[in-house]
Amino acid sequence: MTRPGESQMELDLRLVRYFVAVADELHFGRAAAQLYVSQPALSKQIRKLEDQLGEALLVRDSRHVTLTARGQQFLGDARRLLALAESMTQRSASKGVSIAHVFELSTSRLVADAFTSSEPDVPLREHAMDSITQLGALLHGRLDVAILRVTPRMLLAQPSGWRHRLLRLEPLVLVAPGDDGRRPTASFHDRPLHVFGDPPDSGTYNAHGQYLTALEDRLGLEMRWLGTPGAFSFCVAHVQRAAEDVHYLEFLSYAEKYVEVGMQMSWPREIQPYYPWSLAWRADDVAPTTTRLIDVALGLAQERSWLSMDQGATPVPAWMPDDEPAWREVTPRRR
């Protein structure tokens, strides 16, 4: 119990895990690659941990990273804490299967609903994580199945130990304030283009941001990056307050919700961007529950024609980044 006048600190296990990775590597770049986060983001999180503790754990200069005396002491405690957390997680995960959602997008939600309908007696544990965080959680055994965008950087950093299969090509469409409902098509260049995403210099630049940067290059324009606001309700409120001469680039599953509250949705006129969602699982995972979840997800993809590249209002070239791994799973290859 905390005594009067004393403060109580709650350690974030994610920050502890980040510290152990840096302490093991004594190199922020290698630790960031292992954790699937950017180096600036990792440095920011380590400083946050040090601020919470009120002491420096690492000494950094342009060439070296070393542990302070407090850092050496904390490292031993951190390893014991993470081992205990892992043990507790494994005991609680003895039955069932775990999956993650990317914010409030529909793909993983539909997969989860289909699985629970098919296997009502199998507990489904659900989490919320972005794509890069999902892969780290998958490889460390905290997820059984990830639904994420597989990037070239992921494959380069982690070439083995996991498998993936393309699940859905989700169209990106244009949304605007107003009450006209669905407009068949619109140009990317008709209005200023805004997007809910974290830009490259944010420290939280992720797989979604990498995709958007490639799209900016392809279209020859600059989007206005609004950051990731969290709940979808915040996105709706922002768009409702916006001027009517702005377009927002959105996933189809979000855009359909915008239409329900009276906004406009249009299919792009120049090219049709598709965002590739893939299933991922550990290569050595042969658990029946994992296999069943994968089977249900792939069956749902076939039933809903999720891999079709003809989802727009009119035929236009399909687009994904040139180095997108999903191209290898798409037939015929169209650009």
C-alpha cells in the first residue's frame, strides 16, 4: 500500500522490454530493428522510462551505448519481471487463440466474428496493435495470428520463423464532408488531400505511413498528415468540422461508416490503391486452434472476394507500392 505523501509508479512492460533489447544489443539501431520500431521512437521510449524512474539507465554518445550503475541493477530486475509476465501469459493462454485488431478497421473484426460463430467453445483473445507491433508480439508468442500489412522491411529484418498469406486487398477511397452520399468518382487532385496517419518525422511512423509515402510519390502530391487520433469517432468529428473543399483518404471499411452519417464517398479516378492485409503466424505453430482460425479467415476472404482488384466504380489501374510483397500473391499482376 502507498503511504500518504508517497507516489506510486506503474511500469509499462513495453518500455521495460525496449530497455532490455537496447541493453542486450548496446546499439539503438539493432535494437530498433529487433523490436520493429523506428530508432527515434525507441530512443523516445527509453527516455520516457528513465523519466519515470528519475535516473539515467544508459549513457549514449555518437559511437557507444553503455549501462549506468542503475541500468545494470535495473537490467536484472527487468529480466525477472519479463520472465514472470511471460510465465503468467503462457498459463492464461493454455486454451484458446489470440488475434489483434488494427484500430477499428473491419477486416480482423469480421474474421473474429466468423471464428467465434464457427468455434463458439474456443476462447478468442483480442488485442489492438498496429502492424509492426503485431509482428513483434507474434514472434514473442503473445499473439497466435496477426492480421497486418507485411512490409519489405519486416521480411528483411525477420526472414524466417513466421509465415504469411494475403487475406484482403482493401481499397482506399476519398471521403468529403457534405450530404451527397456516394459520388461515383473523384480525382486525387480535385481538392487538398488529408490523411489520418503519422508522418515520417513523428517517431511513430509505421507500416501505414510507409504505404502513404509511396502513394504520395506515385501521385506527385503532398498529403496533409493529421496523425493517428485513436478512436474512429474522433476521425468522424474532425471530418464533420472540416471545410467542404477537402478530401480525406480512407479505408473502404471506414468510408462506409462515414456515408452512414451523411458524408460523401468517391472512388479514385486515376488509380485504385489497395492496402494489403495478410494473415501471419509462427512457422512452428501447429495448434489446431491456430490452423482453424487461418482456415476460417481464408474462407471468409474467398466468400467476400477480398482479393479482387476490380472493386472500383470504373476500371482504373490497381496500385500498391512497387516493392509490395503482396504483388507476388496477386494474379494477374495489374498496375
